[in-house]
Amino acid sequence: MSDSSDEEFNEGYVMYRHRREWSDVHPIKQNDGKNPIVAIAYSERFLDVYDYFRAILATQEKSERALELTNDALKLNAANYTVWQYRREIIKALKKDLYEELNYIADVIEDNPKNYQVWHHRRVIVEWLNDPSEELLLTEKILDLDAKNYHAWQHRQWAIETFSLYDNELAYIDKLLSADVRNNSAWNQRFFILKHMGLTLETVQREIHYAINRIRLVKNNESSWNYLKGLLESGDFQISQFPDVEAFTEDLYNSGNRAPYLLAFLVDMYIEKTLHIYETNSYDDPEIFARKVYEICDMLANHYDTIRYKYWKYISQKFRTEKERAKVGPNNDDTPANEEATNSEEQKLNGEAN
Amino acid sequence: MEGHTRNFTEIKSAKFDDENLETLTSIEQIKVENLVEKCFDRIEQLSSMDNTLPYFYRKEHIRFLERCLRFLSTGYECLDASRTWLVYWILQSAHCLNFKFSYEVLGDVIHFLKKCRCPSGGFAGGPSQLPHLAPTYAAVLSLCLIETDEALEAIDPEGIKKFLWSVREENGAFRMHVDGEIDVRGAYCAITVGRLSGISPQNKLFEGTANWIAKCQTYEGGFGGSPNLEAHGGYSFCGAAALALLNDVSTVNLKSLLRWAVYRQMRYEGGFQGRTNKLVDGCYSFWMGSLVHVIQMLIEKNSCHDGYTINIDELMFHREALQEYILICCQKPHGGLIDKPGKPEDLYHTCYTLSGLSIAQNFNSTKQPIVIGNPDNEVLPTHPLYNIAPKAVMKAYFYAQQHPIESEEDLVGCTKNQHNDEQNPANGQKENEGNADQ
Ligand SMILES: [Zn+2]
């Protein structure tokens, strides 16, 4: 498209003010006032096109030539939402072939894949047609160029959700994750599909293995760890319900791996275990797990995740308070332990850099 | 207070480990780390001779802003529908730099913004365009930043209210313009311009908004642009700040939000990325830096309710590391700030990188700011929810109180009008505790 548009613009291009078929229209200059602010050095062509656009907007002319004018205006600035809005009004008034419009907007999207207005226009036309048959293909084409394009994913999710196109999505996600296991957008899409299918114990079990297998591939990958953690939290499950997860993470740790995401996962797991022991009044020794929490938080703060040293100190202190609270039991509101924790000097985060 | 820079040799161990499995993500990440490493290596040598480094190109940035406020190159044609944004980015950057434009110039700015005001209410991106929430947000913030009565009068709260009703959805979400797209930006822009023009968060206009925003929180902890979308820095800021302005955090998981937010700081570069496994970018210095601040406000507010407090008197991200990334990797010596080394300067990145610098330096109102390099590198505080001068927020609240537009029946289940006179908007942590469970 860019080639043909360059041609149109550069060679045979005639300014609107020189076109005989536009001689009945009085162009309207932009009114910026006497001492303009943030004045853009518009090209001659930009001024010409927009002077005429303002004119047809003022007279509310909805015609073939007006539609063509919006083509030129959008070629110069695809982010002008006023032009898009008016274009839709013209299309409606002239009862234009919407499939033609669908082709047009696909071309514009390929030239401007990171623009809000073009995707919104696409969505409106698809809604009017009530035909999503091209949407998966189009978004795949865009995601081929940039697999993390946010607008493309948004459009794809909307199409899948609105027209119930879930069927082959897991296969597509698999393809993307095999190409780049660090593609977080693909992981997010997987979660979206799973949520739709329902996070039953069985599904979660299966997905945990999916995540673990990919963590084995690269341990230092936040995306797969977040997915694993998300599964456990969103399904309202406890880590202890999945002994596989516990075994996998502890084995990894014992083998010497110190990926910060592994360590963070262990912190969460041991916090959960400690508090669970108190809540259920079980006879296990909570201090064994509590010590591990403090120890790993220290490791993160001082060695493996020093950029977040303040955060890990905070997590460690917060755990201390929660533990004291759990010890006293849930029905005791004003626990002395609480106050002690708040006032004690060592509870305060100090701003020293590591 | 003088900040300590990190040891640039030591932190090399924090560079990305691809575990011998190259993918597009790891290749690009390593490429950017190498660019950053060049900047760090260089400054490490230079600062051994001059301990006031890194240098802040304040004069050059000011000159860049002065030039842009009047004249922009043809390259800015693609922002012709965002001209009120251009104004806001310049005024907010100037605020951080403590630079004041003359009254004549500011008079011209007000005149221009009035030309962008629409007869049906709200502002457009430029003269004779349609009203849109994003340029409305930018125009209102700009007028607040000017602070004069003439500027505040130009906001036209009645028009704002009419416009907000025209873009509100039944469930409390907001479209960006009539028949436009719906996302979290809409909710944030709506509550922001609403509050600055004197509309209470209890107004029926915002019924359901907090619940809709909460639906955008993802399994990672951050917010996506709409439900089920990937957690993203810009939308997460919008979501959390909107909830703070709505005085309603009951519906959101603060623990996972905080985890996700602090994880976005890059362990080697020191700056923030906007999504998991994406690249560092100067503009997220504000979106993410301020988000961490806002989350801490929300945690504190919440803990007052469950009687369960823990002292957080320090900002939870690495304030020195962020300043290092900004000062060493994001400045153009001829003025303007950037996304990452090798990119050209633009007004958007200048505004949000400078605002991020301000967030990193000024956190606790009772403590000295933490400043990397020369003490002259200090910039003025910004309001973490609105990203304008805290004093400008206070003036806008005061002006709106003197010129009320709201009637009792506008409010949801309220017998008395609980207005929002924050005592000290700079210290957002104390905001509206009394209203929190409305
Ligand atoms: Zn950016």
C-alpha cells in the first residue's frame, strides 16, 4: 500500500484547491488564534486536505468525494478520530459495501498496527457486518510481525469472545510459545482461554504440568512462573494441594538453582505453609517453614534480586506480623503482638542502598 | 540527601541469562542491556574524575520545551489530533524543571485551549475536532498547571459533566469518545477531570466504575486495558490511580498488584518495563514508579481499616537505580528525554521520564529527597495521582469548591455532601480516609 500511496501523493497528485470538481467548496482554515501554541509545521498537502475536510464537516456533506477526502486525510494522520467518526457516518449514509471497507481498513492496519483508531474502526465494521471470519487471520498476520502487539491481541480477544471462536486457540498459542517461550502475551492469552474453559482441579493440574515443562526449559522466565502462580491463585487452590509443584520447586532449589522467580515462589509457598499450620492448629512445627521464609527473603534482598531489596524486606516483615497474628488466632482483634510489630525499630524499612 | 549510585561493575552479574535458549525476547533484551552497559561503563570512568556526575541537562531541556511550545516540526503531524497533549507534556515537564513560562505565553496557551473546547462540552485534540476524553484530560491538567483564575474558569465544569455523561456506559466504564473504544484510560481520565472540576466520586456518574476497573486486574497482578487483556504499565497506573480517586479499593488484590509492579523494575538497567518480558522504556519511569507509590497509598489506606498496619516509610522500588537509568541513558545533551539509548527525543518521553525522576526523588514529605549526582539534579515534586504540581491540585479543588456545580440528587446514597478537600494533596497518603468505604 505504501508504494501506491507514494505514487498517488507524489506524481499525479493535485491539490484539492486546484481540483475542478471541488471548486464549489470553500476551504476552512484551522483557527489557531493570533499567537498560536504548539503550531505544527504542516506540509502544504496536509493543510490543503484538512482545509477541505473542515469544509465538508461544516456542511455535513456525505458523498463519494467526501469519502475519498477522508482517505487522504487518514493517510496523512491515521490517529485523527474525528475523521474516522465522520467516515463511518458517510459509509452509513451512502450504504457502502462494508466488505470493501473491511479490505480498506486491513490495509490501513498493516501500515499503522499500533494505533487505537484503526483497530476501533475495524471492530465497528465487523460488528455492522456481524461477520468475524477474517479476524483471526488478520490478527495472526499482524502478530507475525510483532507477537506482542497489544492492539492485535485486544482485537483477537474481542473477536473470540464475541463470536465464540475459542476452538483452535490453544493450538495457536502453542505455536507462539514454541517460537518464543518468553512471549508473555501468548501466556496471557492461554490464561484467557483456560478461564473460559473453567479452572477446575483437573484443568489446573494439566496446566501446571504445561507450565512446569516450560520452566524446565528456561528457569529464568518470569512469564511461565507468573502463569503457574496465577493458576494456583485464581483457582482458589493452595499450593499444598499440588505435591508435584512442591517437589518440583524444592528439587530445583536443591539442585542449586537460584533463579529469583523460583526463590520468590518458594517464599510464597512457605508463607502459606506456616500460616496454614497456625490456622488449622496442626502439630507440625511452623518455625521450620518460617525460618525458610526469612532466609530466602534475605537471599533475594542481598544477592539474587537486589534491585528489589526493599520489597523483600517488606515481605519478610509483613510475614512476621501475619505470623504473630495467626498465632494469637483470628478472633482476637487488638493483639499486643500487632502493636509491638508496628513500633519496633527493626520493623521499619530503612532506605539504605545495597 | 545524596543518593548512592550502584557499583556498575558489580551489577553486571544481574545481566540477563538466556540459559542457552535464544528467543526473540532474549535477543532483544540482551541487545538493550549492551546499549545500557556502554552508557554505564562510560559514566563509571568519567565519574572517577568528577563526582558530580551524572549531569542533568536542565538548561537544554528547558530550551527544548520553550521551542516546542511555539513551533513543532512536520514530524508532529501525526499528533495533530493530540495537541492539548503536546501542551500538557510541555507544561508538566516545565513544572518538574521549575521553569515558569511568562504570563503572556500562558495567556496564549489558555486562548488556544479554549479553541479546543467543544460546544457540547469536553475538549478536542485540536480546534474544530470532536470532544475526546484523552485530550480533555490533557487540557484540564494544563489549565490546572497554569493555576490562574482565568485558566481554571476555562475548564467549564458543566460542559465536562455533560460530556462525561455522554461517554459513560451503563456498567460504569467510559468510552474515549461518543461511539469510541472502551478501556481503563477512559475511567481514569473521567474520574480525574471530574474531580478537578468539582464532581464528587460519589456522583452517580461513577456508579459501578470501581467494579469495572477491578475486572481488568489479571492473574499477574497488574491491570490490562480491559478485562482479560495482558497486564500493562500504563493501564495499571490508570486503574490504580482511578481506584484511589474513587476512594474504593475493596475490589482489588493489592498484594499481587504490588508484586507485579515492583517486578517491572529491570535488575540491570534500573528503569522500568511496561509488561513482563518486554524492554525497559523511560516513560514507564512515571507509569510504574508512580504506580508503586499509589499502591503504597492504597495499602496504607486499607490497613487503617483492618487495624493491621506495617510501616512503609520508604518507596518500595529502587529509587537510585531508576535515577541512574534516567540520567545516564535517557537524556539528549541537546535537550529532551528518550525511551532508551539510540531513540530520538520527543515530548511524551520528556514529560513522563522527567515525572518519573520526580517520583524517584521525592517520596516522603518529611524526609529529604534522594538525588543522584549533583544536588542541582533535583526536580520539583509531582502529584502521584494527577501528575501535575501538587499545589495546582489544591488550587483546582479550592476553585471548584468556590464554584460548585453539583446538586444533592447527583450523589449516590449520600445524605450530606462529602466533598474532597484534601488537606495536603502532595501527601496523597492521607487522602480522604473518611470516605474510603462509601
Ligand atoms: Zn515509552
